[in-house]
Amino acid sequence: MKKIFLVIGAPGSGKTTDAEIISKNNADCMVHYSTGELLRAEVASGSPKGQLIESYTSKGNLVPLEIVVQTIVEAIANAPKDIVLIDGYPRSEEQMLELDKILKDKKEITLAQVIEVEVSEKVACDRVLGRARGADDNVEIFKNRMQVYSTPLPKIQDFYQKKGILHKINGERTIEEITAEMEQFIKAKSN
């Protein structure tokens, strides 16, 4: 039985870094996939699907639902470990409902928990502009990405809260403090 832990948070919340550290610390039983990395790898491959993805991400917009869900479900199905950390998903109510629908038919996969890494918009913006990875990291595009993240968030929180699987973590502490709390929580929910 594969257990999925979704790690959500604003751009710059540290969700990808947190999940990477935890999966490296537990490489014997956990694997981590970043939705962003899965999509960027497809773009880098130069495939037609990658070019389509880039036409959305270069403007800070969401990649269409079917492409994202297909990419994530393929990654989970091929995961070499039973505990799968996925960060940056879901980013919309539609993505959330689509994943929920697909998982209902997959008896070998269960959504264990959704972990939200909470940070203020100011902290998120300072972090994103401080790392300036590429063309998609400037104030205007950050504000668009933040709005794209924030708009569906209340519905996503409500949906997972009602299922009893939403867990919030303060993302405005040291990486060591955040990952220690998150790792302990994931291990407790994996048994």
C-alpha cells in the first residue's frame, strides 16, 4: 500500500526543500516528487507535452488539469518506495477533486495526509525574490503566483479538513525545526 503525503504551501514556503530533506533522511522508505520538478523535467525534455507546459508556466499560469494529474499519477505508480511525498499539489479545487476521484479507484494508493507549510506573503516574496531562479521570479509574477495559490486555498483547506487529513506547520522557523516536526508527523502517520 502506497501512502501519499501532499505538501502544500505558497511559492517560497519551503515545501520542496522540506520534502527533499525528509525523503533523503528516509531514503529507505520514502521518495519525493515536486510537481514543479516533474513538469520542469517534461519541459526540459523538449517533448510536445513539455512545450505545452512551458506555454503556461512561463506566464505564471497553471498547467491544465489533465496534464498535471497524468504526470503525478504516473510518478506515484512508478514510485520505488511506499511513502510518497508530493509537493506543490493540488493547486486548484479541480486538481484536488480530480486526484480524489482517481484515488477512489486505486486500492493500492491512499492519501495519508495533506501538510500545509504556512508562511506570510511577505516572507514568501522575500524568499522567492532572494533565490531568483529564473524568468518566473520577479515581483509581478510572484504576485500572480501568490494569487493563483491563495484563491482556491480556502476550498482546498476545507475539503481536506472535513476528511480529517489536513495538518498545518509553521514555515517561518529554521529548516531544521520545520523538517524535524514534519518528519516526525509523517512517520507517525505512516504506520
